[in-house]
Amino acid sequence: MKFFPLFLNLADKKVLVVGNGPETASRVRQLLDRDADVVVVAPEKPPELQPFVEEGKVEFRRRDFLEEDLEDCWLVFCTARDETTAGRVIRAAAARRIFCHVTDGTEGCTCILPAVVRRRELQIALSSSGKSPALIRTLKRKIEAAVGEEYGLLNDLLGELRPVIKRSLPSYARRKRVYYGLIDNEILHLLRRGELRRAREALLKKLQAILNGPPVR
């Protein structure tokens, strides 16, 4: 099966989680971290969800899944391990054209979750299309060892400069060359040592040299 890689903006969007399987709590945490509006439907409430429910971060419905639970949803996760519930969720989501993920099963799923290496807002996603989770775990360990927190910090700094560069250079082709030119091993070395201020100064100096203009503020 050929899956299209895509990152979603789920902020303020309703996402349904069906079931109280072992993955329910971690899935809810991931969704809340992305500012989604989370609704959980299950016969029993996982104890880990109680604080989120009390704080009003999660709506919990203590019962079996009903098709109307999908009203206004953008995405649905089924963590229930029984095939009957999973089948009902898959069919109802398909009828409403809502993307659906079922734990431990690509058959019937319209989306799958990649393994993710995250460094602040920098994310590297890996998928084998469900063919080899072991291979993905191996690759993830290698990437985690090679890509440190300094890359996430550099991504933040480059994000700060992006509006400046867009204002200074109307040409996309030239902006692209500038972006590549700012990725520097010296700056990464400073960030690796925790010298954020010096790294920012070095980045601004490098940008000024590239633009050959007045100091960038």
C-alpha cells in the first residue's frame, strides 16, 4: 500500500479516540500536545485520562462507539483491540470520509502513524508502510544518535530569520540559496555547547554577509 506522507495541523480540530487500549493515554497526550480538541469514547475510562478530563482538556463518553460520535471530526483513532468495534469505526469513518487509524492493523486504515524523532519543532518521520517496524526502530535509533538538540535550536533560529529574509529578498531562487547558506557547522557547534547567544550572533553575521547589506536586527 502506498501512503502519502503528510503533517497535519490539528489545532482546535475535533479528534475522536475510540477504546481504552494500552495506547489510548499516549495517543491522547500526543493529540493534546498538538492542541487538538479530543473526545474519547470507551466503556471504561483509562485512569491516566482522569486529570485531563477534570481539567476540561478531554471530553469522555463512557459507552460503546456510536456513529454520531464522528460528527464534526477531522480524524479518528481506534485503540480498541476487538475486531467488531474496529470494523464499525472503520466503516463509519469511511462513510463520512474521515481519516481513520486503527492500532496494530493497516488493513482498513486510511492513515498510519510514522515513528518520529523530535527535536523541539523539528520532526523527522519514518515509515515502512507497516512492512517492517523493526527496521524503523533501528533507523530511529541511528537518527536519534546523529541528530541532537542543536538541530532543533537551529531550526528555531532559522524560523526567526525567515520573515527578515522574505522581506529582504523578493526572489524565491535567491532566498533558497540564502537558506542553504545559513546551515553552518560552526553554528551547530555553538548550539551543541549551549552557546545560544553566540550562535544567534554568528547566524546574523553570516546572513548580513550573504545579503551584503546593513546589519540585520
